[in-house]
Amino acid sequence: MFYIYCPYCEEHREEEEFHAAGEAHIPRPLDPDACTDEEWGEYLFFRTNPRGLHHELWVHGVGCRKYFNITRDTQTYEIKETYKIGTKPQFTRAEENA
């Protein structure tokens, strides 16, 4: 078991309280009605699957029920940071390679 820091509750809680909700920072199309089927399908279904740092959307389902982002290493499962929706991550793939 590991603990995840919730940036809204401002405390570490057991992983069972949280649920992954997919890749973070996916911008919704500005005008979904104007999208082609291919563009809409790309937005809905196609995600990256990187090796190394990855930004993920999570929800604190048992606690505050708020969504937040996690930067996690997909090889080691190490969580580098958690941060609120609307803020930028401190860790990026460019920094990983430096």
C-alpha cells in the first residue's frame, strides 16, 4: 500500500481512497459540434502511454471527491507530485531527460 497526497485535503491518505481517471491536460474541443467523427474519436479514445513521467487525472473518491493531477513515473510508480486542476506541473518529460 502507498499513500497519496491530496492537494485539497492537504494530507496523505491511503491509495484505496483514490481512483485514476485517465490522462491529465487533455483539452476539450472548443466546438464539439464542428468536430469530425475522427477528431471527436481522437479526443475521446486516444491517449499517450509513455514510459517514464506521465501526468494523470485522479479523484479523491472517499475524501473530498475533488479531481486533481498527479505526475507519476510509470516505470517505478513513484509519485513525483500532486497538484490542483488549473495549475501547471513542476516536473515535465524535458526535465526527466536532463
